[in-house]
Amino acid sequence: MTLEATLLAIFSSIPPWLAVILIAALPIAELRLSIPIAILAPPYGYGFDPFSAFFLSVIGNMLPVIPLLLFLEPVSNFLRKWHAWDVFFTWLFSRTHHKHSANFEKYGSIGLAVFVGIPLPATGAWTGCAAAFVFGFKFRNALIAIFAGVLMAGIVVTVLTVTGIGLFNRI
């Protein structure tokens, strides 16, 4: 069973518009999967028009952003009380800073927006929130950059899905 079919089965008991929002809010899936599922005709999707699919997916993809931006630091600080978590976060932050700090310092919020806006695996709103936290973005700047990136990714995924070029149109 494909990921799309699994998600459709899981969300079959709720209204389709809510299912699209919830799929877009999931890490990894985000709007990269919710838009194709929303647009594709049944039984592969819900058959929404592209504008509705885009709008619902952007709303869903942005739902976790504010809580993530607000609570990543307090949760990280709480978990650092345990040695194993402290070692993990120290490793993660130093590795991330080493590999990506030049780009984020050079491009700032625009770099964060582009990072979120490129619809590839391991990019998106969830990862953008983590990057904003690691690189110390101010809440407002991070929120605006991530929103801009979500809009960019939504446009790209919608166009690719509607034109049949999208990765999810393998059916």
C-alpha cells in the first residue's frame, strides 16, 4: 500500500477538507503530499480544485509552525538536563552550524524561505523551524520566512501536480 493510500485510509472517517489540512500539518508529508492527494481524483485523492488544495494545504502546513517556533528552545533546554540529550543536541547543533552556517549567515531569512520553499525531502516548514531555532532567528523573521517558503513550495507542488509533472502522479 502506498503512502497516499495509507493516509487516505487513515483519514477516511473525517471530512476531506480537514484530512487535507491534517496531512499538510504532518512532518515529512507536509504540503508536498497533501496537495497531490487533495487534487487527484478518487480513489487516489479527494478531487479538490487546485486553489482549494493549495489554500487548505498552506493552512495545514502552517499550523505547527507557531508552536514549533515557540517551544523548540524550551523543550531543548528541558531535555538537555539529561546527559544523553545534551550530547545529542551539542552534536546536532555543532554539525548543523559547521555544514550550513555560511549559507544562513549569507542569505538570512531569504535563505530560510528558499530552503523551506524547495519541495524536496528534508526541507519544509518543520525542518525550517528547526533551522530557525538552531541559527537563532527571531520569531517574527522566522515566521515570515517560513510562510514565504510554504507559499513557494505550495505553488511549485500545485503546478507540478496540475501539469502532471509531479512526483506523485505516478498512478
